[in-house]
Amino acid sequence: MVTPAAQAADGPSVTVSPSENLDPTVENVLTVTGTGFTGPAAANGAYLVVGKTSIWAGGGPLISDGWNDLLWVMPRDIQDGGFVKTLTIPANTLDPAESYHVATSAAHGLSVTERSLDAFFPITVAQPVVAPTATSTTLSASAASVEEGSVVTLSANVAPADAVGTVTFSGDGSPAGSPVQVEAGTASLALGSDLGVGNHSFTASFTPADPAFFLSSVSAETVISVTEKPTTVPESPKAKVSASVTDASAKGLQVSTTIENIVLRAAADVPDTGKDDQGVYVGIIEKDRVKEYGSSADAGAKEDFAYKTFIKDGKVTRNLEVPADKLDRSKEYVAVSWLAHGLLNDSRYLGQADIAVTPAQ
């Protein structure tokens, strides 16, 4: 950029309107008001130009080529040293990257030798408004289906990779954790092991750090299915379980269950609680639902507990009254036993026995 020569305080000057943020896409008509154009230097009038500051900025003969517009202010147009003229800048001839000004010079031969009428007024060009870049966000999960208690990692990919901002992960319509900073186009979040059984829908929303540069975006839904963790019942029982129906009526059944060969464990041998076994549980439940005792101690039609002091020589018998409204005659039932206290699992399972109801009963 060429810096214009300084103007004397009492010398000629010009003002321009409009002069700021000119729209380069349209024709611009500038009104130029000049004052102080007097004396021998103004004998031939003055030249008035508009264009890049790099073409000419005083200090030497006026350059005649390359201007956006140039006109001659004739001597008769100057009254008491002043004039008003218009310059026209055609559409699409201004470059926002360049610097421009309106300039004056002595006219004709004096434009080569006379510098006292050199005057300048800067004009600015409106800078183009750059539209923010659109983004896209995709979401994936480390697994589409997991057992309850498992950890799942959500990963969001934001394009373009240089987008700056954060990603908010949401599950079933609510935020899942705090926003995560995007690094190299990615953000991730590890979900805790507390996801409930069922299907859960997740999305990832990108929020730009500066909306002037990037637009926000939201991913499509990703569904994670959480299944119930199965309770494994061993094929070989650890004790002998027998059960018989001693009475049947409209009120329900009386079931006598005997468990033999019971071995209660010391705390060091109890993997799930680390506490001494306190006795045994007995439950009456549909045969195909035994594993439900692994998640609920009252999952069946009737349950009972035999404290360890009632167990003699590894044997105990419990009589259970099973209400009729808890039974379905079309189902098969079993009496199942496991070590207390705790839910049914592989290490606690003692065994089970079918419950037979005779036609007479």
C-alpha cells in the first residue's frame, strides 16, 4: 500500500460521500466536494480521480492510466476555490482486497510539476460476507446390543474435521453427560453400566464455537439394545431337593420341600457377598422361570427361608402354602432352593424338584 503525501493544513482538501463500505457488486456514484483550490496552481483547473492507492499517491507526476474514473474540473467549475463533482465507479470493478482513494492534482501540464493541489480522501470497500461452513455429524456405538451392566462407548464424527466446537450426546431425549470438545473431527463418551433393560435411542449434536464459521448439526438416531443378564443355573445340583403336594384346595396348595446334603459356606468361600451363608431359600415357581430368582427374591408364587439353626445334619424341610391366585394349572412348577443370603446364581444354587399335582388333588 502506498501512503498518500501529507496535505498542508491550509491547502486544498476533498470530502467524499459515500466513502465507506462501498458495495463492489453495484455501480457507485461518489459526490466529491473540494475546497482550497486557489492560486496559480489552479489556473488550468484540477484533475479528479478515483482508484487504487497503489496507482498514485502524490510525490510525483499524476499517473493517467488505471483509474476507475477520472475527470477534469475546469477552471469555470471552481468557485471561490470550491467545487462539487461526481465520480462513477462501474459495478464489479472494486476489489475488497485493495485500498482505494479519491485524489486531485493540478491539471494539464501542471500535473507534472505542481504538487500543491494534490489532495486525497480514502474510500473503503465492503468486505464479502463468508457464509459459515455446513457440518455433518454421524454417531456410532461400540456395540448395538449389550447385556445390562455393560459399558458402551458413543463416538461422534464431525465433518469437516477442522470444525471447532463441542458435541452433546443425548439418550432418550435427555443429555448424557457434559458437552465433549471435538478434536480432529471426533468426540466420544463412555456410557455407564446403569443402562436399563430395553432399547435406548441416542443422538449427537454439534455446537460450533463460533457460528460465523461453522453451522450446527445433529446426527441420526443410534439405538442400543440392553438385554437382561441371564442367570446361569448349573446342570448338576449341589444338594438333593424333593417336593410333594400334601394338600390341595380352592385356597391353594400345601407343598412340603426337603433339602438334603446342604453345605453352608464360610465367608471366604462366598464369592458374591463375602459373608457366611445364613441358611437356605426355597421358592415355588414356574419351571421355565427359575432364572428370575436371579433378579428378584420374590419372583415366584411362594418363597420361604430356613435359618441355619433349623438345618440339622445338612437337612431341612419347609412347608409352603401357595395361594391359588398365584398358580396356573396349565403350568409346570418346581421347588427350587439356593443358599442365603443373596439372589440365585451359579454358586448359590442347590437344586430343584418338580411339583406334581394328582388329578384327585
